[in-house]
Amino acid sequence: MQDKAADMLPTAKDVMKKMALAEAEEAAKEAKKLAKLEAEKKALLDKLSQPSGLSDEEAIRRAVRIIDGAVKNGLSEVRVHRFPNTMCTDKGRAINQQEKGWEQTLTGVPKEIYELWARHFRSKGYKLRAEIVDFPNGVPGDCALTLSWS
């Protein structure tokens, strides 16, 4: 009877192997998840780096809808775009320092938004503010462009 009970009990070495396999399986799942996130991030950066393909007319139409929605909610500004600091040639340094000429560091869609504002919105009294909106590990992270009308 005691031999049967003793046979049911795995050795400590077997338990350690089982634990190691479970940890390796969990690490593989986490690595797969991180790889998927990185692929999604790369795809987004690739998309943001390419021209949006929107005409000025369509972009303005979209902006008017966003502005109208903000006004209905009693707001005098609205964030129109958030983007990774890698969309700036200096990783957001000039934006973080609020340096004159920060707009020259923009690339892709953020640059398109700035240029649209310069062509059509500035003369109508709208302001465009660029800022760093998060600081992961104490370094500049994502940037944002905010349109205001007050």
C-alpha cells in the first residue's frame, strides 16, 4: 500500500523539469506576443511614414467634423494626432525643448498635418501646438499635435 502511494509522488527533479517547461512555455507565449506588438508598431510606422493620400479638401472636411464635435463638447482645442517620437528626425527633442523650427523635424503624416495647418488653418486664426505627451522611463515618448481656436 505504501509503495503505491510512494509511486504516485513525483521526484523533486521531475517537478523541477515540469516547472522549467511551464516557464519556457510562458516565455515563448510572451515572446510571441511581443513580436506581434512590434510587427503592429512597425506596420503603423510604415503607414504613418507614407503620404496619407488625402486631398486638402478631404482633410479639411475631416478637421471641420473634429472641430464641430469639440465645440459641441465645450472645448476650445482638440488633439488631432498622436504619433511616436520616431516620426521626428530628432526623436522629439526640438518639440520637447519647444525650439523654433521644431516643425522641420516632422516626417510623414505629422508633417502633412503641419503643412495643412500652415496652408489653410493658420490664416483663419487656428493655432497648432506640438508637445511630448508621455515620458516612458524619463525620456520623451509620443508626440501630439493639438489644434486650438481660442
